Amino acid sequence: MEPLEYLRALYPKLVNGSLTTDELAWLENYFNTGEPEVLYELIRAELSLTDEVAPAANQQEQTVLDQVFGRVLSGIHKMASAQPRRLWPRYAAAASIILALSVGGYFLLHKHTSLQTAQNRQHDLSPGTNKAILKTGYGQTFVLNTVQNGTLQKQGNLAINKISAAQLTYNAVGISQNPEQQIVYDTLTNPCGGANYNLKLADGTRILLNAATIIRYPENFTGNQRQVELISGEAYIEVVHNAQMPFRLITHNLVVNDIGTHFNISAYDDDNSMRATLTEGSIRVTRNGASVLLKPGQEMVTAYHNGAMTVKPADMEETLAWTNGLFHFDHTDLQTVMRQLSRWYNVQVVYEGQVPNYAINGEIYRNLKASQLFEGLNYSKVKFRIEGNKIIVSNK
């Protein structure tokens, strides 16, 4: 069979993720030496929903096709190689509605506006915005997007400064070693619909808060340890190590002890489990008297209803996607996806009828409106519609 005919024969298998190892190897070799225009034609034919090859792309469409082609190739490379590599390259295509919906990394850009899409645009949902709320131990409450940058509070040797729309910093002159000194606790809430928020503690530790996250911490650290509580939600923490004053994070009945650490912690009340994922250094995680030590690239998973802790290799792309402004789904079940969207768009998710818990694959920027994201997700086996403050999920 001629190469072009073989490529066309493999194309449907690329879409549904059923390529064999030999076929994957052939594709990788072909696209290292072949012409990309062939794949462009195939993609354009699919996008135009006809059996004919679509006319030549204009400059704007060609730019999008370049992005699609790059992501398809990256998906092929990922399947064909056992060597670890970055899953997909980053493109600044936030306005493009591109989502991977197959294991092979096939990306779709729908050029027709459906009735449901038009209706969703009329009742659209905006992505997360800055709306964090600070409640100090002295009884003051600051809705941070309504106050100017600068010093919010100054008590003794500590000042709380709003640096930008998405950053709060605690500046202390020295850390007290006096265990008798009174500890004042502040609470920072990044509600549903809140964009990522940056917090720098008095010891220099940096914390990034995801939407629907509440964290409680001392304004200044005293005594022989530093203790922070994640009440609910998800945070990425870069700890400033201090052997004389160890850092520990508590969430529910889970304790994470720092041993020089960057880690992600997820403990949403509406999830089934808690996860601690280590990116740098080392942490010891303790629950109900049992403990595990994590190495970089590992994660600990424990269900809320029992104390068993499981350590396994982490999917770092999926875990850290939110810190890079992305949704990343790798065989992620539909209900988990919808919980993420519920927090980000600050909406209720309603399932209409019996909707199977399908697996979703792909990556898309979080700064899209809901209707744009759903244009990509509508290529799955379910459909989505926006009604007021609700996302309705149903079978097609």
C-alpha cells in the first residue's frame, strides 16, 4: 500500500486510539520525514463533517491547524515511546476551543455552531476571577479584590501586604522562638469561582490556592514548629526549610511533615480521597498512627472513609495542571471532571437521567468561558447545557 493510502487507513484508528505498536512506529517515522499537509487535509475533512477534503485554510485557520498538528504528533510520540516525556506542548491558544478526546491525542476544532452551543453562549459562565477573602485573628475581614494594594494590617513586627490582585504577603522582622508568645491565626478563603491565589507566609513559605480552598495559618510563627491547616481544597506549597522549626500541614486527620519540600495537597470535602504529591525534597505523611515517606514524583492517596494510605507514581501533568492555568484529564472520570468545573465556574452540576461515568482525556486552558470549553467536551458521549447557575449533564 502506498504511504498516503496507508496513512488514510490509519487515520480512523488514530482517532479511536486503536493503533498497534507497529502502526504507531510507522506513524512516528512517517511524521519525522513526511509532509504535514496530508494530516492537515485529513483533519480539515473531519472538521468540515464531510467526506471531501476541505478547501485550503486561511491564515487564521492555518495557525490553529499548526497547533492541532503539533499536539497530534506529541500524542503519537507519547504512545510510541516508553521514555517519559512531557505530555503535550504548551500553546497560547486560550481562545481556541481545542480538546483531546482520544488516547492518541486527537484534537478537534468544530467550525459549526450548534443550537446548544448558541444557547450556552447566551447563558455563559465566566472562568475564575480574583475574589479571595482574608479574615484576620484580630477580627478584620478583607474582600481582597475591593481593597487597594499596600499594607492591610500592621501589628508589632508583622505587616500584611496586598502585593497584587492575586498575591498576599506576610512580612515579619524575625521569627520568635518564645513558645509563650500568643499565636494569632488568619484564615484565607479562595471561594468557588476564585482564580488561583498566591500567599507568602511570614517564614517565606509560598502557598498557591486553587478555587474552593480554605487555609488557616499563624500570622507569625513562634515556638519550635510551624503548623498550617488546610481546612478544605487544594494547595501547592513551597516550604522554606528550617530544621529548628519544622513545618507541618494538617488537613482533616492527615498530617504532612516537611523535610525540605515542594508538594501539592488536595483535600476537597466533596472528593472521595485526599492526595499528597511530592515534586521536590521529601515529606512524611501520617494518618491514624501510620506514616509513609514520599520521594519526588510519588503521591499518597487515602480515602476519607478509612485510614489506609497508598503510595504510587504520580501523574505530575494532571496533578499540577491547575498551577499552570490548565485543566488536564488523563482517563479522568466524568464526575471528577465535573467537580473541577463546578468549583472553577462556581456552579451546581446536575445529572439528567442515567449518565455513565465516562472517561475524559485532554487538556485545555482554564481561562475560557464555559460555553467554549463545552464545545470541546461535546465531542464526548455526553452533552452539556447551561441553565442559570447550573450545568446540566445528559446523554446524547
